[in-house]
Amino acid sequence: MGTESAVGTTKGEGAEVTEETDVAVETGKLIEAVRGGRADEVPALLEGLGAAERKTVLAELKALRTEVRSWESKRPREAADVRRALYVAGAGCHPGASGAATWLGGRDLLPWRSEGADLVLQVVADFPPEWQADVAGRLAARPSVAEHSYQLIRGLVERSGCAVPATDGYVLGWAWEFHAGSRWRRSFEDPELLERLREDSQTPVLALHALSMTESPDALTWTLTEAPHAHWPTAVAALVGEGLLGRAEVLDTTLSRLLRGGRPRDLRFPLDVLRLVEPTAAEFRERIPDLVGMTADTPSPIAGYAQEVLAELADGGALSTAALAEMTSAVLFRTEKKLIRSQLTLVGKALAREPGAAGELLPAVAEVFGNEDTDLQGRALKLVGRHLAAVDESVRRELADQAGLLSPAHRQVAVELFGEALEEESGLPYEEILPPVPEPQRVRPPAATVEELVEDLLAKGVSDDPVRFERALDGLVRHAHRDREALTRAVREAFTTTSWQEPHHFSYGFRALHAVLAGLLGLLEPSWIEARRVREPETTACFHEALTGIRDARLWETSALIGTDALPFLLASPTVSTGGIDPLVLVERLRAYRDAGVEPAPADLAQALLRVLRTGPDAGRAEGEASALGTVAGQRLGAWLRADEPLAATVRFLEREEDRSLERWSVVQRMVVELADRAVVREEFPPSFRWLGGTLETAPRRCYHWVSGGEHWAQILPADREVLAACCVPSLARGSDSSRETTDPLTGIAEAEGRVGRAVAVTLALGLGDGDADDRLRAVDALLVLASRGDLDARRVGDELAWLLAEGSVKPNRLADAARTAAATGAYGTVWAVLAAALPEVLGAGKPVRGLGEVLAVAADCVERCGARGELAGLDGVASAKGATQLVAQAKRLRDALRR
């Protein structure tokens, strides 16, 4: 018995060992398959593993996932295969839905367009339906994950029987599948889009959600001409007609989406569906509030559609006076002239049918009295005048108050309608309104602690803001000098520095501070840094390269010297927000250097000299104290402060007669910027600065680089704005094309110190005619700042505008927009002074400049409001011409205003 028992026990233990060995072998095979990137083998290898074994495998999978992340740069193909296998295996090893969804949605594992979905569905086939539904819901709730996991989510939804997840990401994946299928099937006789949508059980839910999405999937926005075989609006409208999609739901969803507004591209799909469904008048009557709301804040095409629908309802007597009044207030507050004219016509028809509605409608019409377009003002005033007798005294007073917003051109008619109250107001003297003179803000000291400094360095946009950039740079230098070890430790903890050893990493402006940090950590070869530190621009270099080169030279110099006794702090750190340095502060900094026995770094001292303010009350005193320091740097500062104009530049434009090869060149391509010869700059400044002494070739050239870093340019030359402006002219000239953010330096030019000459005038003229509305707005701000400081040469700006308009480099409609914006601030006299200098040459041209009528309209408004009088050369000839064009009408208006 004892022997049998012993034998039996031995035999049982052997079975357990064998079973454990088999499991270990199976898990080993699974890990081996995953590590080998053989995802297709994973489902079969997972089948024999229990919960405990899968838990063990999961720990190894997580470790392998971490390991694979380091393979990307050296073994990318192998890493991709292993990640795919990890994606499948991890899904089958997570017992909880939350963990599984997190694994399947990981950015490093997420496949492209559901690759591997079939394998994942195999490994989770035996999981409970509730688990599968939970994972599907979690994946669908993450937009970017859902789009690329569409097939997986769909499989989980169909297996579990849960509700279709109507989320943006899932719909994007759904639409992509149809898009890809349409492209593949176009050459074959397979079902068209409509039939495929009809057969898809999820279409009723997902099509409705697609109509409500803030950003429509690309395929849904195609026009009928682009893809007739796959035109979603046509297919969806057909499904509505068949009853597969609820008509009322589709109408409510499309109107709700259009009411929210957004990009025209994203509104195309719901608008096209709405048009194709062709709602009846009864259906529109039930949705009048939505239509009225659409006329207020949506893009023009949407507002125009709603206006057309409401106009048809009004003609049929289905639009109440209250709704029409609300709609009128909404439309007339907009800027689109076409919509405003149509609305005034609609109100006129309504009042002709029902004169008693004048009390409700005319106050809404009076919104146009404040419109910038005097023609629209006149139309509204005529409409009010025709029906004024039908309103009571309280409405009449309300309309009279609004009439005070009318242009002086309509004041006489308004006085005849509303009486003497307007005559009294018209006697008030005109007062020019300009913005307050901007006071430069003192720059705060750099961060007091290493922790605060690191926060500054990590803050978003620090490299784009010149003040924050300079403050962080100075803080780096100061803290590195005090405790390099502590700063180094903090930087290593806060930044991922693996890419800092690659030279191309520093070729982008937003990584500029990384160059200094890399020098601090000793990650770059000293010879490599030195080569960039002493780099001089080619004689053919464009100005934005040369300006950026000055900043880069300072950064590489700082990178070489940071943390050493040779750079205790920066001399060139600005003391005011414009980039300028108080001359007495610079003297104190040089004194501290002298007392410490430190020689200034060449680029740092050169930038400090360019930034020192030479026109303030302290400049004379600083000159004497600098010379008394007894150092070479002190002598240089004293001489710099004594110089009348240490830097100078001129701008001129070649005539075609000078060079026949320029025959086809635009005027902005013929510009020549000449920097005056300054021996002190060429001989005493570092290589990257010497071009400011006149070393660049003076020849017309066009820069084809992507212009970046313009926000820093003004901080390089804050005391010499004419030179700064001359350097910015070529980049500003590009704004007449399609470039954007070209006027960034204008704010700095307006707030800088120094002479104002032709270069400043040209930059303003080009900015006011820029092709981008935001860029023009910056030019308007600069114009007003210069005017408030008393530095605006309005006649010179007008002279530059004259030939730019004549040549076609500045478009009249763009100038009119900028001038109108500036005048609306109350600076009518300033704007008229500019236009009065610009218009004679353009008016006297043999061929009228197309669109000039808009500029004349702004000029007339300025004259009417500021009370200017006199004659304008060339105006009488245009005003006397036959015809009813805007040019002739506005010329007559301007002539009459000047002669009043």
C-alpha cells in the first residue's frame, strides 16, 4: 500500500509538472511570436491560456512595448510588426474592458484604418457581450482612436448587440470606409453609394449624426461634379424620400447644424441635403425661429439661403411682423451689402402690403444708419422717409436718435425728416480721436529661482514673444553663472534632450532657446558652435536672413559661454518692451563687467549698442559716464551715443528704363534697399552684424524663403526704425500676394525710436494694402500709433500709396478696407491727410483704376466728418464724367463735400 501510494503521488506530481511545463512552453511561444512580429499566430497561441497565464503574459507584453519604443529610429519596420502583434495579444490578455480599451487606443499601437481588427476580434470572441460592448463604447468615445478602429468597433457592436455608437470618430471611420469603397468600386459594376447606404443597418443612426458634426468628413463635402457616383447629399436625400431616414429628424438636424455656423466647408453637406430634400412651406413655417437665427451669425451662403426662404414665406403671408422685424435687425447688423440690400427690399414690400407694420419694422431698418456704406444709408433713409407718417411720436424720436449716425452726406435729408435736433448736433466742432501714446513697459527681472526659470522655458509661446524670450535668455545666463550644476540638473529633468545633438534640430525659430540649453549641457561640439557664432551672411542674402542671423549669433555665443565667468549676465537684455535699453542702465552693466574684470562678449555688446536709446533725456549723461569708464566697451558706447546717425538706409525703386530686363517685374520686385556705408560697424562689430555697415549688395532681389521670426526683428533695431523699416520692406512687399503675418514688424516700427523717412512710409503703404485682413489691421494700428506720437508723415505715406495703386501693387478695395477701419476709430482727419496725397495721381491717370470708387467713398466720408475744404487735382474730371458708376457717384460726393 505504501509503495502504491508513493507511486501514485509521484505520478500525480509529474502530471502537474508536465502541465505547468506545457503552459510555460505555450506562453513562451506566444511571447516569441509577438517578439517576432507574427501577429497572425497570436489568436491560436492565446486559446490554450487561462486567466492566470494571460496575466503573466500581459506583464511581459508591457515590458516589450516599452522596449519597442526605442527601436523606432533604427529598426522601424521590425518595430511596426512587433507593435501589431502586441496590439492583438494585449487585447486578449486584459480581463477588464477599461484596460483593454486603453491598450487598443494607445497611440504607439493604434493601427492605420483598422489594420489587425479581424485578429483582435478573434482573440476576444469568447469574451462576454457586456465586455465587448464596454470596449466598443470606450473606443468610440475617443475621436482619433475611433476613426482608425472603425472595423474593430463595428465588429464588437455587432457581436454584443449594443447600440450603434453615434460619435464623431466612429462616423469618420464609417465615412472613410464608404469613401475607400467608392474609389475601389468605381471601375466595376458594384453597388453605388446609395445602394450601399441603403443596405447598411447603421445608416439611419450614423447619417443623422454626420449631418450634425462640427467638422464634416471630407468625402461628405464633395460636390456633385467632383464625384457624382459618390455624392452623399444626393444619396441621403434619396433615403429621406424612401423613408429610411426620418424627414422631420433630418430637417431639424440640418437646420440645427446650420444655425451653429462654422466653416463653409463644414456647412456644405447639411446645406446641400436641406436643399435636395426640398422642405415645404408648412415645414419651414414650423422652423421659422431657426431660419431667423441663421440670418444673424452664420456665413453668407447660409444666411442668404435662410433669407431667401423667409422672403418666400413673407410673400405668402406666413411670416409675422415680429419675426420679420427680428430677422431685419439680424441681417442689417451684418456687413454683406448684398444681404442688406435684399433685406431692405423685403421690408419695403412688406410695408407696401401692410403699412401699419412700420412701427415695428422701421426701428430695425434704422440699424443701417450706422453702416459704413453711405449708399446703403441712403436706401434705408428713403425707406424710412416713405413710411415715417405711419409711426407714432415715440418711434419717430427713436428713429431721429438713430439718424445721428448718418453720414453728413445725408444730414440735410435727415433734418428735413426729423427737424431741428439734428441741426443742433451738426454744429458741434470736429475733434480728431487718436489712440493714447503707447508708453513702453518696463521689462520685469528674470525668474528669481531655477524652478521659476524652467517654468518660463516650458511655457507655450515663449520663443514667439520677444520680451518673454529675452527675459528667459537672461535668466538662463544668470542662473548658469550662479549655480550651473543646479540649472543643468533641472534642465535634464524638464526637457527631452535626445534630439539636441542633431544640428538640424536648431534650424527652427521656436527651438532657439534649445541651442543655449544644449550648450549648457555640453551636448554640442565647440567647433560646431564656433562656426555658427562667427558666420557672416552672404552679400546676396535677403534681409530676413540677415536679421535672423544677428539673433542666431547671439544665441550661439551664449551657448558657447553660458555657465562660465566670461558671461555673468547679458548686456543686451532690453529694459523696455520695445527692445530698447536705458543708456544709464547699460553704463551700469559695463561698470559691473569692468569691476569683475570681464570683457564683454562681442555679439552681446554689439546688440546692446543697437538697442541703446539715443534720444532720451539720459543719453547725454550716459555718454559722459560711459567714456569715463576707462574701458574699450565704454569708449564704444560713448562714441555710439554721440553719433548723429550710426546706421542709415534708403529705399528706391528702379524704373524700367534703367534696366530693360525688369520689364515684366512688378514694382515690388524692383525695389532696392541701400544700407549706408558705416566703417565703425564694418570694422568693430562681429561678422553677423557687419552687413548693417553696408556690405550687402544693393540689387533688386526677391526672397523665396518662408519668412519667420518677424516678431523679433523690431527688438534688434529699436533705436533705428528707418533702418528697421528698410529691412522689412521686401517681406512686406510679399503681403500683396498671398503671404500672411508679413506686417508683424509694423508694431515695433511704430513704437521704435529714430528717424522717420521713406522706408517707414513704404512699409505703412504696403501694410495698408496687404492681402490679409489681419495684416491690414496691424498696419492700421501702426498708422494710428505714429499719428498719436506725432511721427506720421501723412503726405509721404500718401505719395507712396499713389504709385503703388497706379502700378496695381496695392488693390483699392484693400486700401479702402484699411482706411475705413482707421477712420472709424475717429481719425477721419488723419486718414483724409493720407488719401488727399494719394488720390490726385490716381485720379489723373488715363485709365481709371478699377475699384477706386471704394477709396473715394472712404475719402468722402472723412471729409464730411472732419470738415476739410479745398480742391483735389483730377477730381473734377472724374466727377463730371457721364454714367452712374460708383466711381463717378463717389467722386461727385467727395467734390461736393470739399466745396461746402
